[in-house]
Amino acid sequence: MMKKKFKGDKDRLARAYGIFCLASGILTVLLPFALEFIGSYAEALFGIWLTMGVVVLTFCSQSLNKKSSGS
């Protein structure tokens, strides 16, 4: 099994993942209240947020890796 090492800007990668984790954590804390007041729409929005966030972070980390490995 071949290990891939990230060669890009690790500070920018850490910042992107940190912001996503912080926002996801805040939304997780707020989810029960949103479910009480809004209903099942809050659950759908939470699922969409997590799914889209993971997809965006995947592409973001790949683009950060490509920028530095090309130079």
C-alpha cells in the first residue's frame, strides 16, 4: 500500500479543516433546537451541510496539494 504525503501548504489545510470542524460542531449543538422549532427541514439541511462540506474539503485539499507540487 502506497502512502501519499501532503506536500502543500499545511497551515491553509489546517485552517480549512478547522473552520469546517468548528462550524460542524456549532451546528451539531444547535441541531436539537432547530429540530424542535423548524422540524425535519433542519435535519435535511444539516445532512446537506456535512455532505457538501466533506466534498468541498476533499477538492480543497487536493488543489492545495497540486499547487505546491507543481512548483
